[in-house]
Amino acid sequence: MDKKLPQANYEPRSYDLHGLHGISDRTLAMHFKLYEGYVTQTNALTAKINQFLADGKVDQEEMPVYSELKRRYGFEYNGMVLHEYYFDNLMIDGSPDPGTHSPFRQATERSFGSYEAWKGDFIGVGKMRGVGWAVCYLNPSNGRLTNHWITLHETGTVAGFIPVLVMDVWEHAFILDYKPAERIDYIEAFFSNVNWKTVEHRLERTIAPTSTSAAA
């Protein structure tokens, strides 16, 4: 007998980020709407996938459609979660760099030799051609940081590593404020709005946190 599977529906989170330096409220309003779309699609795909699993198996004739849903699921789900990381590590009246004694700065020095070397590498990742994300990850097994390019939302993530600083470099993140060739100006604006307390809090994690927006 088919059973209705339990489903945790996600709700879009709200962010008060008006008045950021170099990232306009108009850009943020558009960006929030795009994020809400990822939440909606994640919920819709979960419901569709659960329909296939109601009888406890995926039949051979169901496999083509099921496979495409699962592939899309990774894109939409990661799109939702990465945007939450991104908005969470921004703040009004942020700071372009962490303090001298910041745990994050100390982690970059252990991992890269200096904060400047880490930042140069992170900015280099953010300037790469294509659409995606620049993400600084924490390896929870040894406390070292590495910077990675994430194509779209899901290609290039490191299993078990914890996102510490997440920067969206899809053009929708800056195109209303900067020309495509001015991405470096957007990156500089991003750094001027970083919430380093949030970044430092992520360093304390021993497992990668999931979205906090799931409803029972």
C-alpha cells in the first residue's frame, strides 16, 4: 500500500540588509526574490520525488524522470542553502577585513601564511570566468581553510567541509550595480559588508550546518 511520506517544507528567511555599501537595495530585492524561487523549487521537487517513493521503490520505467528530478534537486537545494550562507555573512556597517586578533585571520595565517595571501586567493577565485560561487571552506578534521569555485550551485563543493565565507558571483548578484567587466568592484563591495562575527562562528562548527528554515 502506498504511503504518504513526511516532508519538511522550507520557508524563505527574511534579511534586513538595506543600505549596504556598494550593493543596492534594488539588487537585494531582486536577489531575495531569486532566493525565494529556490526555496519554492526545493519544496516542489521534494514533493515530486516523494511521489515516486510512496511504494518504497523506483521502478525501471520511472527511472528517467526520477533521475532528472534528483539532478535538479541538487541544483535547487544548494541554491537555497548557499544563498542563506551568503545573506547571513553580510551585514549593515560591516568591515572589509577582520580584526588583528580575529580567529578567522589567525586561521588564514595558519592555512595560507598570511591573511593577505588568503584574501588574494579568494578574490582570484571570485574573478574566475563563469557563473557560480567563491567559497572559503573549513576542513573540520584539521582546521585548515581552502578556497573553492562552485560552478552553478553544486559542482565543486567539498564533501564534509564547512562553508565559512560564501560570495555569490552569479551576475544577478551585481548586474544592477556594476557592468559584467566590473566584477572586481562588486567583490570589493562584498568585502566591505562582511559580518566577520558570523564567519568566526562558522569556524566553531564541527559538522556542516544545514538550513535552519525547515519546518516540522
